[in-house]
Amino acid sequence: MALSASIYICVSSSIKSVIFAKHFGYRRIHALLRRDGVEVNHQRVYRLYREANLAVCRRKPRKGVAVPRESLTLPLRRNEVWSMDFVMDALGNGRRIKILTIVDDCTKEAIDLATDLGISGEYVTQILDQAAMFRGYPSAIRTDQGPEFTGKALDQWAYARGVQLKLIQPGTPTQNAYIESFNGKFRDECLNEHWFQSLAHARTVIRVWKQDYNEPRPHSMLKYQTPAETAEQLRHKDSTKTYLAVVLRRDAGLSLVLEPGSRQADTTPLLCSLRRLYSLRAHRPSPPWALRER
């Protein structure tokens, strides 16, 4: 009994010294004890290991949200779909920084590159509200299933503003390829080329790179136009495009209904052309497109 007690104490002390030094399981501890010359059965090591509450708890994998797979299509209008993701980097002192990248999938504009030491889901909603003050809210936002994007803060924000959240499937970054491509350019051309001395220095450098990316830098998917030029063309097209509803009254009378935001000066030549056309064809049936009475 004395010999068994001495072995028990020796093995227990050896197990505790090993487990406190490194986070090992009982099989690895048994191998280390045998290597040190302690003749002990692995079952005894396991029993002492459990009695001392030294079991290593395995971290359970985080369950993702079950979403259907969607094909990645190129939007035709600005503010139709935005993409968001996070990029990690570090300051010169080793402190980690987090960068929220937001891109318009149609115009390839870098909407915002928010840089901070930490960004929560509530912080993400504030950044989106700030961006929407100047360009409006998007119809949809595509993100991965990070905790900042699947939390209550962003979900409630999207529901209140009528924005659809498009979550990609877990472990499939290719389903959010537009933002992944942007992140690669951002890291190669900016993050890997600078040594950030402080958070303020990082924000300044990233702001300058964002302006260079949006304005002077041509993009191959935009036929080598800059994102700013493409956005301006689409903005001008949206502002000058008129949503007309022409009704045929009596013989050839036409009335024009303008939607809010359209300009009367831009629609006058088109209205005159329509009147001339349908005054000559008054005997013909109604035009094939939708008609609406005033």
C-alpha cells in the first residue's frame, strides 16, 4: 500500500506539472511519463487525470446559418448590392486593427474602409448609416457569416430600413468574390506597402488609398474606367431617365405623368416626339406598353 501510495503521489505530481506547463491530453502525458522512466499504466493516468479535473475541453465549432446557394450576378444599378467583409492587420507595436471594407458591386466603388481596433455589429450599423447619408441605402448587402454580420444589431437595422441581407454559405468565400477581389488589391497595394505607426496613421494612409482607388485608378471590369466615372455615368442616367406614363385621351391627346426626381426640361423633347407620332397614328390601337389614366 505504501508503494502504491508513493506511485500515486509521484504520478499525480508528474501529471500536474506536465498539464500546467502545456495543455496536453492524458495520452500525451502518459507517453511523457514513460519517457521519463515512470512505469505506469495508461488507465491509471487517465483515472488520475479525471480526478484532478484536468480534462481538455474541445472547442465546439460554431454553427453557421443554413442559407441556399445563390449564383453571383453582376448588378446593373448602383446601390443595388453592396458587399462587406473584414480585413485584419497590425500596427507597428503589434496591436491588431480591424478594417471593414464596403464595396458597391456594380460600380466597384470603395464606399468605406472603416478602421478601428475593434468593430462590433452595432458599430457596423453606424458605419452603414453614415455611408447612406451621401448615397442612399442599398437594396441588398452580401456578407459572410461572421458574428458581426449575423447578430441582432445588423438584422434589426436591415429590417428597419428595408435592406436585404444576403449571407453566403459557411466556408465559401467565392460566393462573395467581388469583395474578396477587392480585399486582395487592398492588401497588396496598401496594407503590405506601409508600416502603420498608430491608428491615426493607418486611417490617413487608408483614406488616401481609397481616394486613389475610386478616382484615378482604372478598373478592368469597368472597361478601364475609374469607379468614380462609372458611378457618375449611372447617376446621370438615373437622374435624366424619365418614368413616363402616356395615356391616350379621345383621339390623340397625350398627358405626361412624371415620377418624383425627374426633370421637366429633359422630358419636353420626348413628349413632343410622342405627340407627333401618335397624332399621325390616332386611328391605330393603343400603344403596346402600359397605359395609365391620370
